[in-house]
Amino acid sequence: MNFYNCFDQQGKLIARCQTINDIEVLKKRGRPIGEIKEMKNEESVVCSLTGSPSDFNRDY
């Protein structure tokens, strides 16, 4: 399972997404996504153990 970090133009983390579709939803909502980085496997494991990436997304 892949997870993605979404950053704004200043490099601030604004969301963690599980799928590319989640990223597209954020874009449609007008979130200023400047960069998307796929998380490393060890980072993804932490997300899956601690909760859903959507828990981090305050828009959901």
C-alpha cells in the first residue's frame, strides 16, 4: 500500500493521502498542492498502524 505526502508551495505538509484519487479530491477542493512525495515503506507502516491517512486530512 502506498501513501503520499502532499506539500504546499512553501514545503509545508498539508495532507497525507492513501491514493492518487485522494490527491485529486484535494486538488478539486482547491488545496494548493505544490509537491507530492511517495512515503517510504517504513513511513507507510506507521500510517497504517496509527490510523487512516484521512485522519490527518482535516477536509474529510
